[in-house]
Amino acid sequence: MIVRLSDEAKAELAALRGIDEMVAAGVDACLEMLALDYDTLEAESEAGFSIESVVGLKEQRKADVFRVKYEEFIPSLRIIFLRLRGGPYVTGIHNRGDLYDPLKEPLVRAMRYWGRRQHL
């Protein structure tokens, strides 16, 4: 499965590469695991890698928005993606604290892309 990234996610990954190559490598590893585990609705490993639904958006707005975390390599970051027919579509790479408020940019961006999912 091919993982596609939004323009914003590409820019965030490029910025991470400029700041910390190890963190960027951790994000790359997450993207590779996401491609492998895409057919699994939710997953969790002993190393702290997990894929989970963003429950509030699923229940309130019927949006299939998910987050990836990998505590061992990128403990403070979360990757937000949509489950689309053609494969995962990453909307962004964010600090985990930004995901607790549905009015903050990461989840607003995910909802914007969810509304345009037929065109992605």
C-alpha cells in the first residue's frame, strides 16, 4: 500500500529532517509500518507503535480519521491520516498535545481533507 502525504505533511516532514534526522527517521518508520498495517483497523505493538481512531471525530462527524504513534522513537509526535480506498492519506505530523482540542489546526485540517476525500 502506498502512503500519500498532503502538502502540509510533506512540509512538516521536511522541517523535521532539518531539525532532527533521528526523529525524521522515526516518522519514516511509522509511515512504512502504516503502509504494512493499513488493512488492520487498529493495531498496537509492544514497542509502542499503534494505530487508533480519533474517536471524537468518528462519533460526532462520522469521519474515518486515525492517528499513528510510536512512543519509542517519536514520543511527542502523532501522524494523522485518513483511511481512503487508495490507501492512507497523511494530513499532518503534529505534537500530541495539539490533538486534544478538535478546534486546533491538526483536527480542523483532517476534517477539511475528509470533506474533500473523493478528490484525493
